Amino acid sequence: MIVKKLPYKIGSLSQLLLQLAILFAFWYVGYFISSYFNLSLSAGVTGLFLMLFALLLGVMKLSWVRTGAHWALGHLVLLFVPCVIGLMNYKTLLLTDGWKLIIAVVIGTATVMIVTGYSVKFGFLCEEKLKAYLKKQGRP
């Protein structure tokens, strides 16, 4: 059977692949930095910080990775399937100490959500203060 309509146009597909390659390159550079300097941060976190700095400094534009990032987030559940399958190897551990793991995951998730919420609130507050300061100085 011949597929009549592809989910992505060829141009969109190449753009998506290029953006995913850029995201992967940041991860790889983060891996190299974490390994070279023996950092306790994972390569993904180091790469995300590099991406953040590149975006903040204007080295990169958000539009260069937006489509790839949206696609990766949309398929994030599929990327965690191997982790869930790997947990099945530790069935006895889950049956005996699973409640500890569940508590740790719930507390960790709640902590991340709370810290993220307050961080975003703080970021918006700083942005409002900066806009008010610039307006007071007569700058757009």
C-alpha cells in the first residue's frame, strides 16, 4: 500500500531532523563537559544549561530548535518505555521496597513542581521589575 500523505512534508521532516540534531549536539557537548570536568551533573542537564546560555546570549534563536523540542516533548513517554521495561527485572525489589520508591517519586515530583512554579513566578516578577525600570529610564 502506498502512503498518500506523509505526516510531515519533506522540508518539515528535514527541519525536524536538523533541530533534533542540534538538540543532540548540545547533549553531546554536555556529555563531553561533564566527563572531562568530572561533574556530578548529567549530560542532559549540562547540555540544557548550555542551550539556556546560548539562547540568553543570542547565540541561538529559539526558532532554530522549537519544532524539534516540541516533537521530543510530545514523544517523551515513548523514550521512557525502556526504563519501565528495565524495572521489570527488579520485581522482588519493587514488591518489598516499592513503597519507598513511590514515596520518593511523589515527594520528588511535588518538590520539582513547587520549585518550578516559584521559579517561574520569580522570573515573571523580575521581568515586570525590569520593564518598569526600563520604562522609568525612558527605554522601550
